[in-house]
Amino acid sequence: AEAGAGRCRLSKIGAGRRPPPARVRVAVRLRPFVDGTAGASDPPCVRGMDSCSLEIANWRNHQETLKYQFDAFYGERSTQQDIYAGSVQPILRHLLEGQNASVLAYGPTGAGKTHTMLGSPEQPGVIPRALMDLLQLTREEGTEGRPWALSVTMSYLEIYQEKVLDLLDSTSGDLVIREDCRGNILIPGLTQKPITSFADFERHFLPASRNRTVGATRLNQRSSRSHAVLLVKVDQRERLAPFRQREGKLYLIDLAGSEDNRRTGNKGLRLKESGAINASLFVLGKVVDALNQGLPRVPYRDSKLTRLLQDSLGGSAHSILIANIAPERHFYLDTVSALNFAARTKEVINRPFTNESLQPHVLGPVKLSQKELLGPPEAKRARGPEEEEIGSLGPMAASASASQKLSPLQKLSSMDPAMLERLLSLDRLLASQGSQGPPLLSTPKRERMVLMKTVEEKDLEIERLKMKQKELEAKVLAQKAEDSKEKENHCPTILRPLLHRTVTVAKPLKKAVVMPLQLIQEQAASPNAEIHILKNKGRKRKLESLDAPEPEEKAEDCWELQISPELLAHGRQKILDLLNEGSARDLRSLQRIGPKKAQLIVGWRELHGPFSQVEDLERVEGITGKQMESFLKANILGLAAGQRCGPS
């Protein structure tokens, strides 16, 4: 009970202010020499000075050493229990407070990261020890009589060549990494297995570990070719009001080691795997540098690994980085690189906070009865005679039953949890002081008034629309009456035509043909020629005859020219002769005949023989009746006059 009260006090403190900062803690572990490897008899290049500092030879000046200070340093003789109890075990208590925690194993390939995280049956590593203690804590805190009910689930995945693979379900493909509205990193479709004991954990974890991608290199016979992430989620639900729930996540991450392909001898697939590993670790270094420099953009999205570690580095988790290094001299450059990365990571600041909310069933929608929605007069009319008698006898009992039906938390689905907690505290304080009256959070009258006001506004809107519709209908009727009066005044009978209107007929388009001057002179010399010339003088059109002394005014519809039949026959004959004997070039001299139509005419003539009349030109493909009419009008007069009417 005291532990539960402590968790409640912590939640209240963190709800109203910004969470306090928590620096990423860094521990360095130096593994012992491996028997049978090159350089095992050489002196180590790293030496521990105390439990928090170490020194390494300066490659630029062998007379000097480089000193590093960290939160913890574990030498060659340190055990798995020393590392777990000194760095990992203290952060497990934060999971029961609804906060996140993460443990990362970093270092070059062959430095002992997997041994630190997994260990062996004789020397268990961080993962089995942390799960054993965490399950024991949840059993103790979740027993009957305690204020919280706890449950634990696990998920296991790997990041292999920028693909997120579920190790608990090998049939699943590449998973995506999402972020919810509160900034939490999620992986939809990731398998979650509930566990209640360490035996349950081993039953799921051991087969999944065999699905992880490993390979042999010159430096390690079982080198990890992917980043492995074990996610353990602790859910807590409060058994009593206000029925809060908390969620804490523990990330246990075994990073793949950076590799120098010149020493590992990677080729083919191993070389491709090494490139993906080094690229993701390079982005991890960029993220740490951006956080330390306070840059506005942190490149979390440049890699799947950093996207998944967004909560661990610069996020809301209590983070521990265990940097694994090797003592051999041929690991010197990798060791210096790992120590520099660990020194930069030590400056990263996280801000852990409690992930607490109300349970979903508490925030359900409010369902009020019809009598609660109505006011006192309406409710009295809605009740029957028996209910009215009961209500008159016991109004206090009815109000008490109504207050019991209304839960104080059913009206607060959109309220902030911190404000809700303050209102509950004030309500309990007033109740303890003997304050009379309804609770602060039970407000059915106010909700009824708001609902009635909304209904009244809707009724007013409906009435306004009805009035507007009546006005429009009156306008339409008045317009119809006015139109009918106008028809009666102007049209007394149906058969009588309109006096103020004149029937007009659309006039056909008239075209003027310009005749050659030679033709006009020849026909003017003949005594029987009747050739008219169209002149345009202002708005009046006059037709002048060459023999008439005075012009005769005609109406506007007398545009057509009178041409003798002999002239038309002569023009048709010339067109027919040109169609039967002319080449494609000669045919192109005709108006409306281009290169394409000239070729079609020549081809049709070779296939079907000569044309019998000019109208046979319509049988040629591509020449329509309208085109034939315009062709005759454009060419017949020019050819009759002996001129070639080609394009000028």
C-alpha cells in the first residue's frame, strides 16, 4: 500500500510540471583476452584506473595516454552479476512507475556484446537476469489486496539490412515503425506474448533467438549480423477509483558491432551485411552529435535503428549504454572509436515521465434517459400517475437514486487527467468536511440546460427556413400572375398574329465571285452577253449592267450572279479534262486540291478509269459533297475563262 501511495504521489508531481532531466548513463566493460588469438601474449592497450575511469595509449604519442571518465568501469575480472547489479538492476523500479527504460550493448565486433546481454547457462547475462527480477517484482506488486493489477508481455525483433523482422513469427515480413499522437514509437503487427513466469519467457525466447541472423567472420565464429531488440511491456491497472492505467516499456538491445572489412575478410553477402550495420551505426553517431549540439533536426528517420531508439536517446526513457571493448592491440582503433562514442553519449539528456491515463471503460459515452433530458415540467408530464405519486412521496429518495446512476467520471471524457485528479481531490475534501449538496462532478442539470438550448436554437433555425420558403413561393405566384396578364393584353386571341412583331426568315449566306478581267472584256464585246458586276457602295447594294445607262437599286437579297449555261458547261469540261489527263502537279493547280487529294484522284483514275462527269469526284475517298460544291464554285469560272486558278 505504501508503494502504491508513493507511485500516486510521483504521478501527481510529474503531471503538473516538466519532467526532470535524466542523463544517459554509460558503463564500459573490458573483456579478457581470448585464448588462441593473435596478440594474446601482448600487453593490453587499455588499463582501468578505478571503478569509473580508464586510460588508453595515445596513438599519436606513445609516451602519453588518453583518460576517460564514465559512470562505471568493469575490468577483465568483473562478472555478469557485477554488471547487472551495478548498472541494470536499479532502473527496473522505474517500470513499476509507468516509465520507460532501455539497455544498449555497443562495441566493435568480437568485443563481447552478445555475451553481456545473453550470457551462457553458467553465467546468465543482462536479459535473463532482468526478466527474472522483473517478473518477481510484478508478482509481488500485483497480488490481491494491492491497488494495482500488473501484466507483462514480450516482443522480440531484429533489424537486418534495414528490415524490421519479427523473431517470434518468422513468417511475417518487413514491419513498419510508426509514431502515435503522443510521440510513442509503435510497430503495428509485432507479436506480443504474455508471460507470467520465467519458464514462459524461455519457452518463447529460446526458439526466437535461433531465428536471429548470425555468420562467421575472421574475428568471430558467431558474429551477429543484425541488431536484436527485446521489448518487455508492463501494464498496470488500478483496481479502485479513479481506475488509472500505466504502461512501462523495457528495451534490451544487442547492437551489431562495427566492422573493418579489411580485418574481417567479408565478401559477398557478409560484405553487404557489414555495410548495412556500419551505415546504421554511423547514423546513430549523427543522432548523438545532433542531440549534444542542440540542433533543430535530429536525424532519427535516417535509419530504422535510430527510429526505434528515438525514445532511448533524447526521449523519455532511463537509458544505460554498456560499451564493450577488447584489450588486444589490433582492436586499438575500434576501442578508441567506441570510447569516443560512449563519451559523447554520456552528454545526451532524456526526460522520463509517467505514462498514465484513465481506463477506456471509465471514459464511455454518457447515456441519459428521456426524463433526465427533460426539465422538471416536461418530466412531470412524461411520468405516469403511479410514478408521479411515488415522486411526490419521496423526492429525496428519487434524487439519491439519480445521483447513484450518474457516475462522476462519465461526464469527463474530454478532460485532462491532471485536472480530473484535482477535481476528485477537491470533491473528497468537501465530502470529508461534511459539505451538503450534490458532488462537484455530477452535473446533469447543466447538461440538460445545454441540450435544451441547442434544441431551441434548432427550432428557431427551422422556423426561419420555413418563412423564407413561404416568401419565395409568394414571389413565384406573383410572377406567374404578372406574366398571365401580359399575355392577355398582347394576345387577345390565339389565331391573331402579333402586331408589334415581324416574322423574319434567316437569309442564306451570299458569296461574290471575282471574275477575271479578260473574261469580262471578251463577254462585254459580244452583243448578247448579260454579265452583271456586284458593287458595294456604303450600305446600299447596286447591280449595274454594262449595257444599262443607269444603275438599278435592288434589295439586299439579290446577291446571286446570273451566268450563262454555255460558260458553266465550258468550265465543267475543262475541269473534267484536267481530272482525266492532268498529272498530280496539274491537279494541285486547282482550288481546294492539295497534294494528298491530288494523289488520291490520280490513284482512283488508274484504278477505275477516266471520270465521266465532274460529280464523279465525290466517289474519291476523302472528298465529301460539301467539299465538291466549294470546289466547283472556286474553279469553274477561272477555267472557263482560260486562266489557271492556282494559289496566288
